[in-house]
Amino acid sequence: MFGTMQDWPLLVWRIIDHAAAFHGGREVVSLTCEGPVVRSNWATVRSRARKVAAALRRMGVQPGERVATLAWNTHRHVESWYGISGMGGVAHTINPRLFEAQIAYIANHAEDRVLFFDLTMLPLVEKLAPEFATIEHYVLLTDAAHMPAASSLNLHCYEDLLAAESDDTPWTDLPETAPAGLCYTSGTTGNPKGVQYSHRSNVLHAMAACMTDTFGIGAQTAVLPIAPMFHANAWSIPYTAACAGSKLVLNGPHFDAPTLQKLIIDEGVDLALAVPTVWLSMLQHLEKTGGNLGRLNRTGIGGSAVPRSMIESFDTLHGVRVMQLWGMTEMSPLGTIGSPTPEIAAKPYDEQLSWRIKQGRGLFGVEMKIVDDAGEGLPHDGRTFGRLLVRGPWVVASYFKGDGGQVLDADGWFDTGDVATLDEHGYMHIVDRSKDVIKSGGEWISSIDLENTAVGAPGVAEAAVIGIHHPKWDERPLLLVRAKEGATPTRESVLAYLDGKIAKWWTPDDVLIVEELPHTATGKLLKTELRERYKDYRLPTA
């Protein structure tokens, strides 16, 4: 027996149809790579997204095939995003901050057919194009006036493509379980792995993100997602804003504090979301200039733990409430958010901060538990910590193409790789990580990849990398090197060897030449001892 309600598949294109029908005039404002501010609205985004869908069909893209983007948060990127999934394709956002070999691997592993990319990415794309095995079409997200005079690629101009199409092209009807998006993890151990979101998971996630105790946005909200779209869908904001009919403000390639401050004030932004390093720079800029943040009253901060001092500064100096949040690519990405319960809100301010520095409470749609190494459940007392497991309708069930094998336990739980506590109010707090990954400015750095690269430097016998606290970036890598017998590598020689072999921002902040490195009984580097040994070490960049 079934219920008697209509079967209405949860498809991403229904979100943009809703925005256009009921909030068509609500603005979508974008800074651009070319310079000018572009003012659009939800009706225009839908119209142009339909043209993107038509253009992709003309290129021969079939439902289920991947279409990649290398782009910042702009109106064209949002249009492309909806157009790709609307015609049945899979919108594959690639992180341009990864080093080049990873970008090439990701594009080839996904078997991307088309690549949409921004002007600022042109040198990178031209360099990597010979490595791309499956990309047939390169679409530059610009107009004819800004197309390069010459390029090694046979480029399509985005605006010219759209001008040749009609906006009455239909969307593609699909089952709601069909893939809509693809985002790769940062490859902290081995190659990056793909997480393929379904239409259903994206729509449910967006609806949950709208709720009052999540982002709490509506038609009167102006929201600025500084978190890029290649960071797990900009934390769902391009979907969530369309669901709610909010004004969407996009910062394009600009992440500097003066530009963001001006954008926040000029566009009346009242909610902005970014990693802690962005807000640290903003607070320093405001302190130096004596400036303000206009109408901004809330910020969502994720990617790494939010310092208590940052929460207090926003509260007391600027009247902005920090909502700490936690999630991961495998969770679309939202898992928790630090909205208060009545019990916490009733406590004195100093006591509230003890909960606000935690990662927050689970959203509806996310189940969480902590277990010991034997898989047995642990108490939610705020003190006992264990492996954090999650499950829900927007949590990964398997990686793209089956990479990594079985990732769920027998009861459908996914191990996040984090170690955490849960308390009686439902607040989760990350206390450690089960892997030795380094988190810097909201981005992941693989200690293993750094070690494997560094050990190739002349005179290096062995290398170990650990994360050291940094006041701006949360953590930065410290590289410890044991020299080969008779060799005399130096800090400068090792850094020179690493130059060009890793992403610039992966470069260790310091290199120490040591006589020995500790090992476990099985010959593995003993990172716990290294972290204890260097827990008070101060990086020269700190």
C-alpha cells in the first residue's frame, strides 16, 4: 500500500524553477574576473541556465556524463551549475588550488567531457590540456570582448554559446537518485576520491540548510558565500539561496578583506560564510582601519575550528554572531551547526562560549554517534571521545567508481576519520583526527604526500611532517629531515627541491634537520611522539 500523494521527484532544476517563479526579481550580484560588477536575478539565472543546457546537448553531452568547472563564485558559474545538472549532466567542480598533477588526475578519473573555466584559469588550463584525456570542449566563462587573441586551445566563448541558444529548452526528466554533482576529496591519503551527489541528496540538503537553526535564510536575506563552489557546493548556498529566494552575492576571484568589506556593505549582506583565515584577515583589517561590516549580523564559519577569541571579537566589536559549522565533502557538506538550544542560550555569556567553540548540533537528516575501536557505542557526556560516525540521506554511500572499497559498516555508518565527543545537549566537538592530515586555512595538506616528495631531495634519508599551530592558518606543516650518512642537506636546499613539485601553499613553514626520527614497532613513523616533542615549537611564520 502507498500513500495517496503525488510523486514529485526531487530534482535540482526544480530549485531554480521555484526561484524564477516566486523570486524572479531577487538579485544575484557578482564580482567578476573581468572587473565590472554584474547584476542579475533568479529569473535571468534560470533563463541562461537553460541555454547552457541546450549548448551542452548540442555538444553531444549525454545524461550522466561529467562536465567540469574550474571557476570562482560568479553568476556564470552558478548558471553553468544549474544548466549542467538541468540537462542531466554531472556538475564536477574542480579545486584550482590543488597541485597540477591532482587536477589532471581528477579530470581524467571523472572522464570529464567539457570544461568551463574562468579567465584567471587560462594559463593553468593551457598547460594541463595535453594531460586531459577526455575533455573535448573548453568553454571560457567570459564574453567576446575578453576572449584571448590567441590560445593553444580551441576555445568556446561562453556568452557566444548562450546567444546561439533558446531559453525554452526543456529540462531533462530524471529519477531523483540520478547524479547531479561531483566533488573530489583533497587526497589526504593516496589519490583524491570522488563523491557523487544525487539530485535528491542536494535538494534535501538545501532544504535542511534553510531551516532556522541552520542558516535561517529567507527572501529578505542577502547572503555571501565566500566559501568557493569547489568546496562542496559552497556549503550549499547557491542551492539554499534559490530555495529561499534570498539575494545571492558572489565575490568572484576576490578574497582580500577590503574588497569583501566593501561588498558586504554595498550589497547589504547580513549573512556571510567562510573559513576562519578569511575572517581573521577581516578582523585585522577592521582593527587597523576602524571600519565596520554594515548590516552583517551572522557569519557561518567552517573548515577548521573557530578560536574563542574570534567569536568574542565578532560579538563584542561588530555585533556579528558566529555560527560554527562542521561537515565534509562526503556529507554534501553540512553535518552540524552551532545554533543554541534554549538551555545554552539561557546561560551567562562566558558559559555559552564553552558550547559555541564546539562544532555544533546535528541537522535533521544527519545521525551521529561515537564509538571505540571495537565499534561499541560511547556515552554522550561531553568528555568521552571516540571515532565519529555519521549516516543520512546526504552522506556518501560509496566513492565514485568504487574507489576505497566498502566505506560503510554493516549498519550503514560512515567513519568520518575524526575523533570527537558528544554531549547531553547534542553538541559535537572534534578533539583530534585519526589521520595525520594537516588542516591549513580550511584546506587539507597530506603529510604523507609531503614526506614522499621530500625524501627525494638530495641528501635526505627520511622525512616526517607534522602540523604545528599557526595563529592565522590554524596549522602549518613542519618538515623534519634525517640526512643520509655523509650528506649535509639544508633547510634552503630542501625547500628549493620542493619548489614546483607541490602546491605552493603546501610548502612547509620550516625544515629542521634532525639526527633521528622515532618509529613504531612495525617501522612506521611515530607521529604522536613527534607532536609531543614539538608541541611548543614556534614556526618562523607565526
